[in-house]
Amino acid sequence: MAWNEPGGGKDKDPWGDQGREKGPPDLDEVVRKLQDKLSRIFGGKRGGGTGGGGRAAASAGAGVIVAIVLALWGLSGFYKVQQGYRGVETQFGRYTTTTQAGLHWHLPFPIESVTKVNVEDIRDIPIGYRSGGEGGKAARRIPQEALMLTQDENIIDIQFAVQYKIKDAKDYLFNVRDPDATLQQSTESAIREVVGKSKMDFALKEGRAEIAASVKDLVQKILDSYGTGLLVSSVNMQDAQPPEQVQGAFNDAIKAEQDQDRVKKEAEAYSNDILPRARGEAARRLEAAAAYKQKVIAMAEGETSRFLQLQKEYRLAPAVTRERLYIDAMEDVLSRTSKVMVDVKGGNNLVYLPLDRLLDRRSTSADSSVVPSGGASSIQSGSQRDSQSTSQRGRTNLRERETR
């Protein structure tokens, strides 16, 4: 119904209360309404007064609320520790215990609190460089960390990657303010100490693994002495090279060393080829000399033995031995000549024996397939007669010389 319709009261006039003054809300009325609502919730009478039943109901309702709040507060003390984590409980900020994986309960906040620490996560800290991040960016060098002085007063640019994890959650949280920063500073200090005790060539070439192992042991000792609760898993040398300013000269030095090694290897190959040959030739000559020595000794011993035997025979029969020696000597001499001159006793003529022609005839008769038997026998008998006459004449001349 509209305000100006007949039968409408004057209380519906929107301008009827403009002249009234409105004061602030009554606080007692607000409290009374709140008590009425609580009474209705917990079974009290509506519009309850100041009697004993109303106060008892209000007290019972407040107790239930407190009980519910306490129950919720107690339930908030349950917490779950995931696998690979440790729960560190503190009471008013003071350490109490460390819990393993599973469901646990502690006095809720603000009395006790729990901090969960991942003890199986492998973390890493770069020394001398920073990762380029996403987008395939190259790693960024940090010269103040990478440049180090060696024992032989050379500067090298070296980079390390340290992997570690938490071995004691309590020490990690309470002993050191910033364990990760402590690890980085300790690693840099250990690297400088180890590199400072090594020479440049050793650090750049064959000593990389040894230096990394030494750095790992030294860093772990430092962390244990500080009680950081960290465990170093591995220390890897990412790169080691001279500073960029002298990189060209160092590359030239490396090429010269490589050329030196190549020449040495070629010389060793030549030596390995020529020395066995020389040793073999020397051994062959030594063996030949030894064989010649044995031969000469054997011939000398044979000649000596033969001479002693002839001496013995000569003492027994000098004439016969001389004749035999003469005949053997003549036979040896005449066997190497093709012409013989025979001096006939009592005459002025020399007899010439053409032995070469006789030998040629003998060889021709032996090689011919058809030769008359009479001719061959006559040649053979003639040669026999000539040889016999020659021998007889030689013996006669020998006897005549001995007689004279």
C-alpha cells in the first residue's frame, strides 16, 4: 500500500520523522540482544532476565565454547613429516627434538613449533662462475672467485662445482647463521689453499682429480669444525685454464710441447728400429769371428798334429819321408798347372808335356757319344805311360840330388 492511500497511517509518511532527532544506539540493548541469541543457542529462554537459571545457562555455553576452542587448538598440533625430511621441534624457540618421517604431535603454537628440513635434496654451489639460467645462456665467469695463484707464482682461472646435502637438521638450523654462505666461503678458501700448494702444469693437466679430492676433504673438515650440519657429496673441477690475457701464449706453449713430444716419439721409433739391427749385426759379426777363431785354431792344431806325425816318421825313415814329401809337393804343384817341362839327364833337350791338350782330349772323349775303343785305349795308355815315365824320372832326379 502506498503511503498516501486511504487508510494508511501517518507513520508511513516518509517525511513524517524528519523533525525527530535520532541518538546513538543503546549499548545495553546490544548486549541484551547478544545474550538472548546465546541463550537461544544453548537452550535458554528468550529474553532471559537476571535470574539464576539464565546465568547458569550462559556459563555452560561459555564452557562449551572454551572446550571446542581447546580441542581445535590441540588438533592443530598434529603435523606430518614427508619422506626425506626431518622435523625440528622447538619450545619457545629452544630446540627440543628431531622427528623422523611420519605423523607426529607437539604442543601447538605459540608454545611449540616445528621446522621441516629436507635432508636428501642434493644442492650445489658454483665457485668461479654462475649458471646462465634459462634460454641457453652461457655461464658467467666470476673473476674474483676464479683467479688463483699457484705455487710457481702463476695465475690460473679455475672453476669448481660443489654438491652437498644436509646431514644434521639441528646443526643446520641452530649452529651457523647462514650455512650455505659458510660453505661457499669455506670452499673458496680450501681451493685457494690447495691450488696455492700446486704448480700450474700439475693443476692444468694431470692433477685435476687429485686437487678436487683434496678440496673435498679440506672443505668437509672446515664444515665439521663449524658444526654446519652439511655433508659435501662431490667436488668437481669444471674448468682450469690460464687467464684470458695470456691464453694465446699458453696455446703456443702447448703446441710447442706437443711438437716436442712428437719429435721425441719419432726419435724413439727410429731408435727402436735401428738399434735392433745394429745389435743383430754386431751379434752376427761376433759369431762369425768366433767361428773363424775356432776354424783357425782347428787348422793350426791339425797342421801341428800332422807336422808332429811327419817328424816322427821322418826320424824312423828320413829318405822315404823326404821322397814322399817331394812327391806330394810336386803332385800338388803339377795338379794346378797345364804345362810341364822335364829335364832329361845326359841330354840337352827338354821334354814338353802338353797336359792341357791331354786333359782336353780326355774330356772330349768322355763327352762324345761315339768314340772308337781303340783310340780311347791308346790315349789312355799313352797318358798312363807319360805319367809313369814322368814319375820315374822324378824319382831318379830326386835320388841323384840326394846322392850329390
